[in-house]
Amino acid sequence: AINGLVVAIAALILSSRLGAGSPSAGNIAELDAIAACVIGGTSLAGGVGSVAGAVMGAFIMASLDNGMSMMDVPTFWQYIVKGAILLLAVWMDSATKRRS
């Protein structure tokens, strides 16, 4: 029940931001969610993350997204930049695990 409530609130916020409702509005949102968690310190290979780290990662991804949108960066370049940042975060995580 809580999940449905949170999804409904998120859908209302997204619809108000876009000014319309579209079934394909959140197609690539999982990239932002995964990148936020990895940037926040959660390992893709398993392990423990923190809520504070995930929130900080979400703030970083949201700031990056809004900044590129305000600069009129084309959408495909935004996806490339976000993917590159995700790859960098995963590479840094794996390099840190190898050393320890």
C-alpha cells in the first residue's frame, strides 16, 4: 500500500513537471536510480549502502540532469554523460575493492 502511494505521488509530480501525462515518460528513470545508488556508495557486486549516500547520489544526478537541461544539452548526450558517470563510479568501486 505504501509503494502504491509513493508511486502515485511521484506520478503526480512528474505529470505536473511535464505538463502532460505520457506512458513513456519514465522509460530511462532506472538509469538515474541505479547511478544515484552507485554514486552514493552502494556496490553493484553486493554489499551494504547507506540511505544518506543514496540520497546524496540522487541529489548529484538530479543536479546534473537539471543543469544539462538548462544548458539545452540534447537528450542523447545527457544519456551518454550519465552513463559515463555510472561507468566511472563502478570502475572506482571495483578498483577500491581490489586494493582491499
